[in-house]
Amino acid sequence: MLKELLVNDDHMPELYEYDEKPLEAGLVRVRSLFGAPKHGSELTGFQYHPFRGQRYDEQAHIFKKSDETPPQGRERLGNIFVGTVTGIGNGVEGFTVGERVAGYGHLASTHTVKADELLKMPERMTWQEAVCYDPMQFAMGGLRDAHVRLGDAVLVSGLGAIGQMAAQAAKVAGASFVAVSDPIEARRKAALENGADLAVDPAAEDFGLKLRGYTHNIGVDAVIETSANYRAIEQCLRALAYTGNMALVGWFKHNQVTLDFGHEGHFNQQNIFFSRACSEPNRDYPKWDFARICRESWKLVASGRIRCGNVVHPVVDFDECDRAYTRYIIQHPEESIKLGVKF
């Protein structure tokens, strides 16, 4: 029996049965072994409908009012799958039945995709590393936008999957000191296990002042803000050095708080960059584009230099992933980092 995770009519996750279609030329069929959803933007998309009544004009680079009806039907939930090739369509070369691959797709028993949309997994690569490929892209984009350099002190705010990747990638990039901030103890613990130098609870301490003590009164050279929490921006500005850089990587919802930029932000002439790795052209275009970020992100997670085992937590069976999605992503996100699913 084949199943897939969709949004039901009550806007909640639910497993539905489906039938497989005949395999067409140019396509590859994969049986799922593992998968993972994308917590922040996925939840924002189907719960908050941020683009209702408006659309982004790619030519003018601005949102405009729109009467277009949103796509009908049940939205798919899930982000990355890992599986084995079970079928190869006519004209496809370079794949063998039984080969282990990864790709973009929702949580479903099988996937039928174009051959060039699949990623071959090295023998040493774990499935947890593969499902961290997507957050690695946005972490890398944030690090590049914030101009993190050898010897820098870096603060990563928010320790979901993107923040966990950013903290480790900052070390790989040569940061001499990496501090992390998150109110959830389990996420702080995971970051410390993976190499962060200091973890702080933003709800319990003035970490901007605290970090001055760790940086010879300079502050951190760069902040990677991934939580999309407006209060975190003010806290991070307090931690940021004079003329330091902050990359806002998280997808912010409507602002419900007043932001005060008149203190450290103004006096310290700090730089804020909105960072979205998949927006083109890249800031470093033409040398860098999203395709290059993807290639380098895959190489990094496939190399084993980024630890992902404790980032993908908890791991649940596919048959219960609708209930797990409701619990760990919608109702109690504090109980998870990146939800993993095994088939």
C-alpha cells in the first residue's frame, strides 16, 4: 500500500493512499527509505498563507496585489527523501537498480523524478547528512552574505536545522569562536556537541553583554540569525561588533512587535543583510549562483565534516508521521530539531 503525507481539508497533516503510474521515458523511480520535512518555511506556507492576495513580480522585484486563486488540491508535506532506485525509464543512463540516491520530494512511499534531479550518495554518506542538504544551502548563503572570514567571532541565533548547519559551517570556514543562542536546551546541547564554543539562553541572560567579555570588548564580527524572531534581532544587534554584519536567514512572518534600532544598531553602524540563498542573482554573481551553493553544500554534507546525527531528531516511522508532524512541528516544536522519518 503506497501512502503520501498531505495537508487535509482541516489544514492538518494526514496520510493518503495513492496508485503508482507507469514509468515513463527519462524518469527514475525510487523507493523511499528515509525522509524529512522542512519545519519553518513549510509550516509558514500552509498555515499562514503569506502570499494570499499578492504575488511577487520577478521583473519589478516587488509584491503586488493579485486576484489569482491559490492552487487547488491538497498540499504535499516534506522536503528531502533518501531511497533506492527501483525502476529506470527508457533513455536514462548512469543509474542502476538498487543504487542509493537522494532528492527533493514530499514524504511518500515512492518518488518518480527526472534523472538530473537525483543526487548520488557516496558510500560513506548517512541519510541524516543527506536530509540536511537543504538547510546547509541556506546556512552557507547566510555565512557568505555576512562575509564570515578566517579568525572571526560568530553568533548563530536560532538552532533549528539551518542554525545547526550554520554553527558548524562557521567553524569549517575558519571562525575562531562560535557562540549559539536558542531558548531550547536540547538544541543548545546538540550545537555544543557539534563544536560550538558557547551556548546561551536568550530568555535568561543578556548575551550581548556577555559576548563582549568573550571577544575583548569587540563583540562578534558576524551574526547568522535563523530563528525569524523579531526580538532576536535586537538581541543580536547588542552582541554585534561595530560595523559588524548580520545575515537574516529565517523567513519572518508579520511583525507583531516594535523594533528599536536606535541603540547599538545606530551607534555602531551595523549592517543587516536579508539572506535567501535561492534568490537570484546571488550577491557574488556571476562567480556564485544558487546552483554553486547547492553543489558546495552537497559536497560539504557528503564529506562528513558536518555532523548531522543529533540534528535529525526525533526519528519516527512513516506510518505515524502525520501524528508526529502535528506534535513535533505544529504543537511542540521545542521537542524537535529536524524531524526524521524512516520507511
